[in-house]
Amino acid sequence: MNEDLEQLLQNLKLKTIAARFDEMLAGAEQNGTPVQTLVTQLLRAEWHARQEKALQARIDRADFPEPWTLESFPFKMQKGVKERQIRTFAELDFIPKAENIVFIGETGVGKTGLMVSLARKAVQNGYRALFITAQDLLDDMYASLADRSSRRLLKTLANVDVLAIDELGYVNIKPEQTNIFFKLMEERHRRKPTLITTNLPYSTWPDFLANPALTKALLSRLRERCHTIIIDGPCIRPQTG
């Protein structure tokens, strides 16, 4: 590669072509590959590299706590889950339909693993996802009230393609947090799907959120388009000691 070509590739930010040009050109000359085919191969290599980089960026932004996938989930151990149903969700039709998925069950039954696996599948197919614990979400909401950034926070969270909220019900909640959480669910309603894991049945949410009237309105929106997965099965979390 001469200096002019190298500079042009750098200016155009064609990093993969620049890195692989000499190697692929040598192979093309050795094999008698037509120029058009070589150009196609170089451009395809650049495209694949950019796709992989974009995917990794979406995974990083999603902030998944563990590398769970549906392929690694122990369905044979967790008889409380219908594998066919989960794999149907993995076709991702729930995203354009803005259908929520709520996983309800005791600690260690695999709720988070299933939620993250579906969110990861979404990311692999070009969607933006965000994993956040309920505690962190509510803390962020409370902090946003202090510095008057609630509107900006809500806008960001409302526009995420798939919002995955983990462990709703394990935290203490203030009235202000209930209000802003309701606003978030209202803004995502019929627009974007929300995935939630919780140890609480819906009947106890009014007590947890400490506002029966607002909770009723929230559940009305959440459950209008919602798949509720109640996992009544054994703990599958590895035990130590």
C-alpha cells in the first residue's frame, strides 16, 4: 500500500481495509482474484468489523451484569419455566408490539438470567437495551429530583428499546420515587417494552409502592400489554459451602 492510499483510508476511517489491504491484495494476486471481487471482499470485511464494533458498543451500554444467554440457561433444572414460551419471546415480536414481560418468583429461580438473555438477544438484533437494578433506578430517580434532571432522565429511559429492571420489590421506596416511576411506565406505555423481575405478586404492589391509587393506574398500564411469567420452581443458583 502506498502512502497516498494509506492516508485516504485513514481519512475515510476505513480502518479494517487499511489493516488488511496488503494481506488481502497478496492473496488476490496469488489466486488471480478479479479486482471487483477483491473490492467486495475488502468492503465486506470493513462492514463486518463495524457491525461487531456497534454490537459491542450496544452490549457495553446495556450494562449486563453477567453473560447470560438462552443457550446457557439451565432449562432442564428449572421445571417452573416453559422453554418453548421463552424461545418464542426470543423471536422478539414483543418489541415492536411494546409488550412487557414480568418475571415473578423467589430468589435464585432464574428470573434475572431469563430477562438478561432476552435483552441480550434484542441487542444482538440491533435494539438498544439497558439493564438496571430497581435500587439503582430508584436512587437515580431520587437524585434527579434534587438537581432537577428528572425530565432528562425520564426521556433517556423512556426511549430505550428494551428496559430491563431487576429485583423490583427488594427496596424501600419513597413517595417521590413512586411518582416518577409511574411517569416512566406511563411514557413507555404502548411505545417500548419493559422487562421486570420481582419477588412480589401484583396483589402486594400497592403496599410496596405505598400508593394504592397510583399503583392501580401503573398496573393498568403495565399489564395492558404484558406477559407475566410466574416461576414456581427450585432455586438453581449454585450453592457454596
